[in-house]
Amino acid sequence: MKKSVANSDHYFWGAGCEGWHLAATKNLSVIEEVVPPGASEIQHFHHRAEQFFYILEGVATIELSDKTIELSCGEGLSVPVRCGHRLTNSGSKTLRFIVVSTPPSHGDRTVLEE
């Protein structure tokens, strides 16, 4: 079956952020997410999941261990297992991106002190 935000499981998180599960299997998670300007996730890491963030619209800032990396439309970044990270919409427009996790990252998250 074709997948899109129109026919995928939808959820809300944080302050006005949304996500759609485009693929959700035992070994793979593909999610499209939308983050309004100024919103961010909590600094965290995953014990088992490796992730890849790919920007579709907007500008994201990803804090990755001791680095800060800005990503624009058409750019992506891998986040290794057990690497602390936080994504923030650092732009003035809505951020839309795909995050791929293998294995899925749900239930595999440890929040770091802010």
C-alpha cells in the first residue's frame, strides 16, 4: 500500500509538533515530522536505534554530542547509537523532515539532563 501523511498513524508531541508513521516494522521506523519555529525535542539518546534525519522543508539545528549542526532542505545527518542529540527548528518557517530509525526508537530513549 502507498503511504503518506493522509493514510498513516498520526501523533502529536512537544509544543505543536506532529508525526506520521510511514513505516513501522520490527526492524524499521520511518516517520515524517513537522516542528513549528522555535520548538525542539528533549536532549536524549537511544540504546539500540541508529537514526537518520533528512530535511524536506525548513532549517533544523541538531545538537550532536559536542557539535551543533545546521541542516537545510535536501540535507541529512546520521545519529549513531548512544549518541546524545536534540533537534530544534531554528528557522522562521515550519520544519518538515523524515527520521529513519533502525531498529525503531520507540521505547529506546534515555533523556539526558538539560
